[in-house]
Amino acid sequence: MIVRIDNKPFLKTVLLSYFIFFACISALAAHPCSTEFKIDTVEQDGIGSIHLTPTNPNVSVIQPQFNRVGKFSGGLAPVQVGDKWGYIDFTKCSLE
């Protein structure tokens, strides 16, 4: 049985609805590198911190490089490594 639809605005609406539906489904699909994190809280010397461990073995975590980091201003941000302060730019190149 073949159904013929002569109502072009209805047909356009249905096709547009299908397009939007499948576009949303593909946009919401999980990226292969996406992951959830296991959250561990650690207290050391009276200071609490949170450690995040990825549950996806394909995801690695970049270890912290700085003790403190300030806000970027004029393309530079102040950073502390140990007892020394310096600046980094947007490429994380250290400027002393």
C-alpha cells in the first residue's frame, strides 16, 4: 500500500522534524574520550583537596604544574612554583 501525501507544508514539517531529531541525537552522543571521574578527598596538614581519577582508561590526567595561578591580564598570568613566582602566557611558556 502506497500512501500519497499531497500536503507539502505537512511533508516539509515532518522532514524538518526528523532532521532536527537526528541532529540532536548525534550532538548528544558521548564522545569516545568522554569519561566520568572517581572523586577522592584527601586531607594533608589540615588542607583538604580533591583528586579526580578518570574511569575511562583512554583518558589521561595532566598533573598540576603550579602551586598557585592568578588571572590572565595583558596575556600573562602570575604562577607560583615552590617559593618562586613567575608568569606564563597562553601557551603555558614560563617567563621569568
